[in-house]
Amino acid sequence: MKLKRIKFPKESIKLNRIFPINNNSLNKSAHEYIEEIYGDFDIPSIDKLPYLYGSLIMTLDGKIGFEDQTKSNEISKGNFLDPNGGLADLWVLNLLRTYSDGIIFGSKTLEVETNITGHIYDEKLEDIRMKSLNKDKRIPWNIIISRSGKMNLNHKIMKEEDIPTIILTTKEGCKYISQRIENQVEEIEINNDKDKLKNNKKIKVLYEEHTNEFNIYNMLKKLKEAGLHKILVESPGFISVLLKEKLLNEMFINYSGLYSGGNLILNKNPYSKNDYPGIDIISIHIHQNNFLYMRQKLIYKNKKKYS
């Protein structure tokens, strides 16, 4: 199965930075191609856990889709005032994928986005990933979250053998998946040091043996130990979970200059006035007068303590 490629004309997607990066710990971009379109760029690493950064496209009234067409790309490429702003949004997503060791999708995302795959559409960025960033895989790990295991096991991600795939689930979820695609999976108990992410074509199914609970922290810790230091989160639902658990480090939110109305928002569960996530704005870019691209550093009022 041939993976999709897209050409991104620099003159059509070039972004204008109107607020500079204010974090001196970030390095210059790995390649002039990135510099010419975006400017300074890097993704840091942290100890113990992967560095988690989310990516979303939103309308100006904070919606993540139209109610009559919930695919997120409808509010980017569907912006009739600036079609190239939608192309720039897709390029930024590819930039975020370029620096990642893994990309998290929710099982619901796979239901809506039947053809989604976590590869890099821009061949120039893919070359930078391998030659300048020295990544060991052209395609980042595609990581799917499903507590029950009841997900689309015939999705393109599962069927394309060139896409390295991990499923994070529970003990029961692992059993459900293994019974249905037994010969395609490799079960990994996350507390067993002998269970490693082997470099083969099998789908890695991660679970905990002595509980049927889904412990996000333990799962992320295992991924970090396996060499996944930087993980992009493309699932709106899991972004909400990570915000609640105070584990998300950054957000890249691209605002399309339109209003959609409706109820499709990131998180319908309210925060308390005494405990909510805040942000430092790292950078702001614009495309023409119709798209705003914001990079945000998450700051939590009362940080959770994990053992």
C-alpha cells in the first residue's frame, strides 16, 4: 500500500511570525527548509516521561469541527477565504510529526478518520527527520488508545506493515485484540522488564497484568523507557485526558478564521476556578489574514504527584 505524499510549495505555506519564541532553551531548526517556512523550531525532552505535545485545529469560537461534518480538516482546508492556510496547517502537523518518536490517536479518531495514518506527507521533512534529527524510523510509532480493545482492527494503520504500531489497552482489551488478530500482535506486559518493543512487523499491544485499570502514567513511562522521548497527540479526547491528568506539556493550536457554532468542543467537563490549566504563549504565526498558529506551554496550578 503506497502512503500518501503531498507537495508543499514554500511560497504558498510560508508563515509570518508575529510573536517570537521566548524560550531560549529551544535550538535553531534542524534545516533551512523549516527556517524558511516557520522559523526557529525544536521539541525538547524531559526526564521520566515522554515530552507530550498536542495538535488541534479550531474555529474562532473554539469548535473542533462542524456538526454536519466532524472531520477536523473541514475547518482548515474548508476555509474559503484562505485555502492555502489549510495547506499550511497540514504542513505544521507534518512538522510536528517529523520531530516525534510516536503519534497518539484515539480509537474514535480511527472511526471518523478512516484513512488517517501517522506518516509524514512531506518528503523534505522526512529526509530532515532521518538525516538531521537522526531518527531510527521514517514513520513514527502510531500509538492507538483503546481501553476495551474494541476498535477498528481493519483500519489502514493496522493493515500497512510499514507503519510501526502500538496499542495501549487493558488486560481485557489485550485479550479481546489477541483473539481477533492473534498472529499479528505481540503482547507486552509493561511491568516486565524483559518485554521490549522489538523491531519487527507485529502490532505491539501494551497492557498491565495485575489490574484491568488503564494507568496512563505507567503506560507513558514504559514508552519513555522504550526510547519514545517525544510524542505528538492528535486525539482531541486524549488531549482532554492528559490536560486533566496534568501530563500534557505543550499545545499547538491552529485557529481557522471562521465560526462554526454547535457543541463540538475540546472538553465538555468544566474545570474548577481553583484548579485549571494555564499557558505561556511561546510563539504566534499568521497566514494571510485568515489563520492564526499558536504554540502554548502548559502550566498547571496544582501539579499532580505520580509515584
